[in-house]
Amino acid sequence: MKVTISDIARQAGVSKATVSRVLNNRTEGVGPETRQRIQELLRETGFQPSGFARGLATGKSASVGVIIPDIANPYYSMLVRGAEDTLKKAGYSLFLCNSDLDIKKEKEYVSILIEKGVDGVILDSAESDCDCQLELLEEAEIPYILIDRIIDDPMKYAGVYVDNLDGGRQAAEFLLSRPGSSLIFINGPAELSQSRLRQEGVELAIKQMGLPADRVEILYGDYSIESGRKLMEDCLRRHVLPGGAVSFTGVFAANDLMAFGALRALREAHISVPDQVEVIGFDDIEMAEMVDPPLSTVSQPAIEMGSRSAAMLLQMITGKRPRPKTVTLATRLILRGTTRTPG
């Protein structure tokens, strides 16, 4: 039979309120001998406090909701891992929600998390131009923090991001550094903040290097392996020259999954990587080192992003304002087997 707080109170000869104070580490109104007696009973009975009951006593549920757009993408798993590690150390549990890149579903999850009484929400939104879900959280007075994807103005809401612009610049600069080089840039959906900023980075590299704009052809996918493969197949139909030569020298994909799809299409077309075409992805997920050849990529610190967002949210839950309000972490170009040694 499950032991209740009433059972502990009766055995200790105290009120339920006194037991509750001990469970919540409150010092007022409980003498040292009484506290020790209650703690011994809790250990002996193996008492497990109800999270709901504790929430009523403290006004907190010790839980946080995390909403991500695509649970199948390993990059988002890294974000969640970082957040979970930090939340667990602080005694918080995590509700994970997958919006499937659907803003309507995302809004429904926000409503569910509000009903569950979470203390805060970490949101990697499905869109960059809709703040309807944030209005729900503000009306419920639930703290939230954005991660990875900017909504509206990057300084408007608390958030943790990476320097997508500089990451795009690094990749394009490397792939265009050889004389006569040209680039295919496989971007994500144009309306998303990451896609816009990574494209701005590519365009900045072209400008800084003094190259004509036609050195880069920009294609738009959906961050999936299949879109990377299909876009590269279409591209090869237009760019393979007589004798098997290719009219471009590099491919920069705006995430690793699309890079994997592009590599598959190049391999099936018997295009040598990196001898004929060099390839760079973005994210540095674990599989990037496992493909053959291992994928060169722009690494972003996803686990640190998750951890930083959780730490900032915990501050907000306690009523503090995080300083700074937004954090932008650096990216790093990692060269592996899909690129040649810098010339």
C-alpha cells in the first residue's frame, strides 16, 4: 500500500503541514528533533512525494516543456540533451514535444504545456514569422526562451542562437578560395531565420572576395536528406559536361542531412568527392564522422545551446532577468574527408 503524507504525519505525531515543510526543505516552524524524526520515517517507509502535491505547496511543478520542430533530425536531439542535463541538475523534469514543422501543432503543444502547469518553455519554433504561440505563454505568465530559430526581431525575445551568418561565410570562403571555383549552395526554406542568415554569410563571402555573384547558384530544400539528394540530382542534369566533368567545384549544404543527400547523388553519378567536387555541411551531427568520406561541416555547439537556454530559463523562473537577454555562440569550420587540403 502506498504511503501518504498523512501516514507520515500520524506516525510522527505532527501535522501534514509540518511534513510538507520538511519535504520542501523549509526551516521555519520545524525543530531539529522533529525534522530528524520525520526524515527517518521518510527513509524507512520509502515515501515518494507527489509532484502534484509538491507543486501545490510550492507553486512550482519543477517541470519545463521543450518544443522542437523535427525529432527525426539528430541535431535537435543534441539541443534537448544539453537542456535536459542542466534541468536535471536543478531538479527539473522535461516534457518533450515534436511540432513536425507545423506551427498549428506547435501552438497546440503550447496550450497543453500551459494546462500541465509547466514552470517554463524552451521553444525551437517551426516558423520565424509567427509569434502567436508566444502570446499564449505571455497571457499565462509562463517564462519562455527561444533557441536556434529567431522569431521576428532577434533582440525582442530572450534566446540562444549561433552565428549562422559567420558559419555560412566560413564555408563559402573555403569552397571559393581556389582559382576558378564555383559553388552550389543548397539552402533550407527561405523564410526561416537560419536559412536567411546562412545565405547572407555566403553572399558576404562573395562580396569580400570580390567574386561575381554568378559564382554561386542557390537552391532551396527542406533540411531533409531526400531534398538534398533530389536537388543535387537536378543540379547534375544541368551541370555535368561531356566526358563526365562538372561545371561546379563545391557544394555547401545548409545542414548535414541535406549534405548526406547530396553526397549520395554525387556518388551515384560517379562524381568523385573531394577530387571533382568538395562538400561542406552544417551542424556537425554525430553521423558526419561516420559517412564515407567523413563530412566536412560547420560545427555549431548544439549541446551548449541547449544547456545555456535551460540555465537562462531557470533564472527567469525564479524571477530574474537573464543578462544578456540573447546569446549568440560561435560556429567552427571542421575539415574532414569531403574537402581537400587547403591550397
